[in-house]
Amino acid sequence: MTRYKNVNSGAIVSVRDDKVLDSSWEQFDGAEAETPSGYEAMKAADLKAEIEKRNEGRDGAAKLSTQGNKAALIAALTADDEPDAVADADNDDDNDDA
């Protein structure tokens, strides 16, 4: 059997007859398999614990949500890691009045 990887989802399957696959599948030898790192390597419970740690001392609106699936938790942490673009924009608006 030959292994194939879906270019859209990353799913890997083994099939005997490649005629059943569409163009979104590429032959896969396993050599390029990636090991998750960063937030991807963490379990959802660990991601929630990290969010709870970051939420300590934050007001209600500034708190990160611990709701949702793993992808939602990763998105919340990743957005929190980014420089605060909103604060920068607010500072620019304040300077326009001067």
C-alpha cells in the first residue's frame, strides 16, 4: 500500500488504489513528518493552565478565554503573544489631536 498526505488538512492515509484520490493528495514517504512544537505540542489542559496564569491580575475584558477547542486556545495565546497593536493605534490617535 502507498501512503498519501492531504495538502489541505495534512491527513495521512494508506491506499491500494490511488485512483480513488483527487488532486489534493500527494504521495507521502513519512520523511517530512513534523513534530509539533510550541503550543501545538501542549495538551488542552496545559493551554488552559497557561491562560489562567496569564489571566491573574487582569480585568474582566482583558482576560483571555479558556473556552473552546485546542485551536481556539492556541489562537488566544498566540494573539496575546503579539505586540499590542491596539495600544499602539490608541497612542497614534492621541497624538493626532496634539
